[in-house]
Amino acid sequence: MTSLLMRLYESAANLNRQNILDLVADRQYADLCDLGCDDGEWTAVVARHAKAERIYGIEIVPERARLARSHGIDVAESDLMKPFPYSDESFDLVHANQVVEHVGDIDHFFAETRRVLRVGGVAVISTENGSSWHNIFAAVMGWQIFSLTNVSKRRQGLGNPLAMHRGSHLELETWTHKTIFNYRGLLEVLEVHGFEVIQATGAGYHPLPAYLGRLDRRRSHFITMKAAKTGP
């Protein structure tokens, strides 16, 4: 069962990454900032598709930040709970893939994202979906939903016997999940922070093929929204 769940997850994650690349390939985004850039490998792929000339990232783990710099990324070692270390209207594109669910202060995250974007710039935010079919199944069973089984550093998979990493531990508290959005929740939090959502897509539809998540994004594993800063 664990291997099946892992295959389903990887299929959904791969399609989700392709969705992100499709969303950023519509025009050139000269200045890109990746929030939670990790080792920079994925950031570099996004930058190529966005035709970025200057690539920046924020990463809290020093070792991962050093790796990201080897990909030509100007990395700030910082916590996303702090003010982003950039001036107002610095970027054409802000990207965050599987990051917002780890953030303790959602209002700060979205306010800072909007602040550092230029007017006409876009944010591409991707996260897990609390209304995915597998999360609904877990809730009906009285289990912790899959997307909220890693709320403790001491042991992952709490409350869900099918969680993939059940029993393992996390090194950093910042890697735990704090907020899981549903489709409408992500849409409205972007709107309340002054964004206009211009495109949304999904990936993963367990146990069915991952591409079905594109057809029913409200029940997909991952949801991704592209939102524009339309005014000052």
C-alpha cells in the first residue's frame, strides 16, 4: 500500500510541476523570486521557462541555500515569517511550490508577496488541497487528513494509518504543516490580499490518473493559482 501511495503522489507531483511551468511560460518574467527555494534545482527549471534574467530565492536551511547558489540563484537565508529582504516592487514573478502550508502567518506571507511584486507581476502559488478525494476519505474515516499528518516534529503520520512517512520525525519545526487550503480558501485569501486570480489548475486525483485533477481541480491533490498584482 505504501508503494502505491508513493507512486500516486509522485505522479501528481510531476504533473503539478508541469502545471507550474505552463503557467510561467506565457511571457518573460525578468526578475524571479522563489520562496523556499530549497537546493535551487527546481527554481532553475522555473527560471528557464519564465525566461528570467535575474533569479532570487529565500531559504531557511543554510546547507540548502549553499546548494541553490551553485545554480546561480541569489539566495537570502531567512525565515518567511520575517519581512522579505527585498524592496517594494522588486519582482515580476514570485513562485512558491509546496511552501505556503508550512507558514505560520498566512497574512504576512501574502502581504509580503504582494509588496515585493511589481504592478502587473504575478504570484504562482501551489499547495495541497484539503478537499482532495484522499483527504475527504481520511476525514470520513475519522482520521487526520493526509495533508495534516505532519503537524509534529516528533512523529509524522499522526492520526492516519496510511500516511506515507508514518513514524518518522522532522528535523525542523518549519517543515510541519500549519495551514491547508481548500480551493475556495486559497482563491479568497489571494483576493483579500489584493490579487486577481487569473488562472487555476490541479494535479492528482487518487486513486485515478493524475491528469483528472486538471479537470476537477476542486478535488485534486494539488491546487495551483496564478494571481496578478493589478494595482499599487
